Amino acid sequence: MNGFLLFFAAGLGLFVVSSHLRNRSLKMVFTKPCSPGVWLLSAFVSAVAVTLLLNLVVLGSAVILSVVWHLPVRAGLLFISVDNFVASVGLIAYLMLLATLAHPAIAVTFALIFNADLFYNADMWAQSVIRSGNSSWALRLLGRVFHWLYLLLPMVHAFGKKTENIYSSLRVLHGEWRYPLFSFGYALALAAFCYCLALFALQRKNHI
């Protein structure tokens, strides 16, 4: 269910912008009721609020089922829900940005193909080939390209390598609660960056 919520949050961020762009209702909205900045912020907050509500429903369902089935209610359930919600915030902002720049189909394709995990694995592959003895300039250049694309593209789970054991064991150490906090800071920074670019893209188009 948490995996489904990530896809839902990304789709919600894409839909809330692309649907208004396609039916050209933004021209009417921007003419009188509110400015593009206010509309974009309200759309983002609405999508985040819906995602938060659904995460609470999934968390509550997991706790209830644990009690009904006489299973221990572990702190990992709360940790995973918080971590999943934080990741959703970044995804919503990123897909809202892509929706202002391209057609929804292109935006989805770009988000699926150009993702940080893909280029991280590609960078690891290039480094392993270089260490095995193939140190051609073309491969080194390709490795650098993969590395910079990995750094530039947004991450879903900023500290996924640090928290992957919690997803399987549902056990959380005291010091591991800092990772959702750090991830939230990353998600807010990403959201602010995407918001500024999306607002610039909206203002450049002929909506008013």
C-alpha cells in the first residue's frame, strides 16, 4: 500500500496541474480569483493533504490489523508511514514541475526513465568496469555523466540505503529517527526549487 501511495502521490501532482492546463481553466482563475503563485501553492498543499490523509489511513489499518491478529505494533510502522509521506512530498512537487513543462505522457516517461536510482546503478556499473581494467576515456566520461545525472535528479528516498533494514524488520533504533527529519528537509528544499521553476514556467505561458 505504501508503494501504491507513492505512485498515487506522483500521479496526483501531475493530474492537478495537467488537467487545468488542458482545459484552459487557468486563464479564468488567474484573471480574477488568485495569482499563479497562490494557485500553484494551494494545488501543492491540497495534494500533500490528500496524501497525508491516505498515509494515515494505511497506518491506522496496519495498526488495527496488528492488534486483531495479535501481532506486536512496532515503531517501524510509524517510521515507514512518515518516511513514505516525506517521499511523497518531493514526488508531488517534482511531477507538478514536469506537468508545467511538458505533456503528461512525456512527463511520466521522463520521470520513469530519468530517475536517480537508475543513474546510480549505471554509475556503479561504470566504476566496476573501470576497476576491472577497462579505463578508456569514453567510459570514464560516461561514468562522470552518470554520476552528475545521479546528483542532479531528485531522489525518492533520500536515505534509502540507511533505512532499508527498517522496512523489512520494522525495528527502529533511537538514532534512526533522524533520517525522516533529514529527508523532510531535503523534500522541502526540492519542493521549493520545483515550485519556483513551475511558477516561472506558468508565468511564461499565455494564461492571463
